[in-house]
Amino acid sequence: MEYYDVAIVGAGPAGAFLAYKLASRGHSVALIEKSRLPRNKPCGGGITPKGIQLLDFPVDDLIKETVRSVHILRGKQDVVMNTDKSPVYMVERSEFDQRLAQKAVASGAKLFQDESVTNVEMTDSKAIITTNNGKYEARTLVGADGAKGKTAQWAGIKRRNAFEHLLGIELNAPMEHYPYGDSAVVDFDVPGGYGWVFPKGRYYNVGVVTGRKDKYHNLEQLLGAFAKKRGLDIKNAGPLVGQRVPAGGSRQAVNKGNALLVGDAAWLAEPVFGEGIAFALKSAELAASVIKKYLRGEAKDLDGYTTVLNETLAREYADVRGMKFLLYNFPSLSLRVFAMSSRLRKAAEGMVDGERSLSGVWRKRYDETS
Ligand SMILES: Cc1cc2nc3c(=O)[nH]c(=O)nc-3n(C[C@H](O)[C@H](O)[C@H](O)COP(=O)(O)OP(=O)(O)OC[C@H]3O[C@@H](n4cnc5c(N)ncnc54)[C@H](O)[C@@H]3O)c2cc1C
């Protein structure tokens, strides 16, 4: 049986970036992905500067559009947020995730694709990973298997008491008469959530997301209503896809024994907008720093990972929960205040680029010591 320092289940941004981080420091890593890359993932593909800044390799060639302004809408209200200083980068997830996996492989990680993990047995000293194609052993196990991943269950990490779930759907549409030029749109007319339009060069990504469970069953109608109201023609759009967005962190430890969870598997999307890519990458960086210490014998367990999450990302989520309440319960009022207050708009910009952060998590690099 092949033996690795770390086995990572799932090659999304969290898993692939962690594999890259650990393999670059000489650890043996198995990155196991059930799909063949490039694979699609339901996602708007908008990445904020705080996420892009974590990458120490270029992805410029993958950027379809750099969004420098966002129309924030509610009924007839239209507030333009200038994001020139902190633009949002639009990518195709299939290409972006594949680039991360390629970087991991180039750094020495072994990628097993088209291979689904079907079970894991944990002992005190290792994990025995069974896939549809074989068995592997690893000293450390990482669940990077997204919103529906089972690694948490196999590792005995409880998946109850997550803070919140959002549900989102999206499609790509070739829109010729889009009234907002190269700006993005965020529309708060969707109950308990918002609709978005992200320009991506020759087409647009259009979607809706909500945290209201009573609206989950008619998201498609909400998307249709949003598109109609804003004059978006989605008749010739690509397939409609959707997924949950586990957001806001967990009330419980996301590590146990020699296993831990990163990205969506650890409920780490931020709770207001469901932004998850930057948070998946950041959790990978945090996990890398703890796993390296564990493998070198400088830490007796992986508890440091939950500790650092609580000190950093959990504080960021707590910070924005009040804002979420106001935004989704009093959207018109929130937008009026936002339009009037330059302080608020500056704060929003700071959240996009990571400058406004209670814990300073986006400014610090956690895995820089070798
Ligand atoms: C509709 C929608 C729109 C979104 N838009 C945005 C956006 O614009 N910007 C943003 O920042 N975030 C967005 N998000 C959130 C973002 O997509 C996620 O937070 C992000 O993908 C999390 O990355 P991850 O690596 O944790 O998980 P994922 O990207 O889900 O990757 C998990 C991987 O694990 C693999 N896997 C699962 N089970 C197994 C198994 N048993 N064996 C092997 N492999 C397995 C899967 O195939 C998958 O490749 C959106 C989400 C949705 C649903």
C-alpha cells in the first residue's frame, strides 16, 4: 500500500492549494479527486483580491474579466460601488481549480483523478483510505471534499451545528444587451439572499443564492424572476447548476485525531454573500502551517488548526453577522445608508480586499516558516 504524509480528499481550491503548499515543502501528498480535471463546480467564479493575493504563482491568463464597479440593486434603488482599488476577478472554476492542481503536481504531489474515496479507517497513527481504485495509507487525512463531503463522517468530526447553509444556483448566458457594461450586479430583491450577474468576457454568469430554507424549492423561479426584471435574456443559457454553500464556520472542532477539514467541508464560506474561494484558500494556508508542525513532531496533534480558525476566520464571520441581519431583513434601508455613508463603502471595500479585518488574517501569512 502506498504511504503518504498527507492524503487530501478533493481537489477544489482548498484541497489543491493545500496539496501545493505541503508538497512545496517536501511532504509526500496524495490528492484524490473523484472527477477528472478540469471539472465544473457550481460557482459564480468571482474571486476577491484577498484570495488572489494568497497565490504565489500567476493566474492572470485565467481571468475573464476584472470587475471595477458593482451595481447594488433593490427595487428601483441602484447604488454603484466602485471597486477600482479592489477589483473582483472573474474566472472559470474548471480552469482555476485545474491550475491549482497542476501547481500541486508540479511541486511533487501525486494527483489521483477520476478516483472516488469510498471509505476511511482512522487509527491513532494513520488513515487507511479506500477508493474505487485502491487503498492508500497516510499519516494525516484532510477532508477537502466540499459541501457534500463524507470525510468529516469517516473521521468522526461532527457535522451538526454548522452556523448556516445557503443554497445557490447559476448558469452562463451569452447576453448581448446587458445594460451594465463590464460592471457586476448584485440584486437584493431575492428573499433572504441576492441575485448576481458577473461579466466574463463574451458571456455572463447569472445566479441567485438564499439562506431561506422555505425558498430552496423555488430557486429556479427566483432566478427567472430576477432575470426578467433586470432585462437579462437567459433563454440560450448553459445548464442550470446548483449546490449548497456551507457558511459561517462550525461550532465544533473541525479536526480530530490525525484528520482535519478545509474549505466548504469545514463550512468556511463567509455568511453574508457565500463567498468561498478565498476562504477555502485561506483555510488551506492555515491547515498547511499546522500540519507541517505536526509532521515535524513540533505539535502533538492538529488542535492548533481549530484554534487558529477560531482566532481568525470565526472572528471575521462574527463581525459580519449583524450586517447580514440588517441587509437581508431591511435591504432598502441598508442600501440607503450604504449610499449615504462613505465610511460604510470604504469598510465594504476593505472587506473585499482583506484590509478591513478584525483578526488581521488576510495580511498575515501563516505558513511561511519551513
Ligand atoms: C451557485 C454557487 C455560486 C458560488 N459563487 C461563488 C463566487 O462567485 N465566489 C466565491 O468565492 N465562492 C462562490 N461559491 C462558493 C464556492 O464555490 C465554494 O466555497 C468553493 O468551491 C469551496 O471550495 P472547496 O475546495 O472547499 O470545495 P469544492 O470546490 O466543492 O471541491 C471539493 C472537491 O471534492 C471532490 N470530492 C467530493 N467527494 C469526494 C470523494 N469522496 N472522493 C474524491 N473527491 C471528492 C469534489 O469532486 C470536488 O472537486 C459559490 C457556490 C455556489 C453553490
